[in-house]
Amino acid sequence: MIERLDTLKAARMRMIEERDAHAKVLAAPFNRDNAERARMKFVEIQNVIDAIDRAIAGEQSVQ
């Protein structure tokens, strides 16, 4: 179970790095095409992070 928790935490960190890249695009001078794509990916990745957080909480409650 510890290996599963470590895997989830590593996946979460990877998703945070990817989300940060899209946040930088959103913070840059406005370019409609880039901003729209970055916004959609940012929201999608945040949903994945939230799901991983729930999975981590579930794993921790089992231990």
C-alpha cells in the first residue's frame, strides 16, 4: 500500500508541474488561441489533481 501511495504522490507532483506550465501561458501576454487551449488544459489537469487527492485520501484512510 505504501508503494501505491508513493505512486499517487508522484503522479500528483507530475500533474502539478504540467499545470504550472499552462498557468505560465495564462499569465503571459494574451494570445487568444494559446490562452483558450491553456485554460482548457489547466482545468482538465486540475480535475486530475483533485481525483488524485481523493485517491490519496482513500489510501490513507485504509492504512
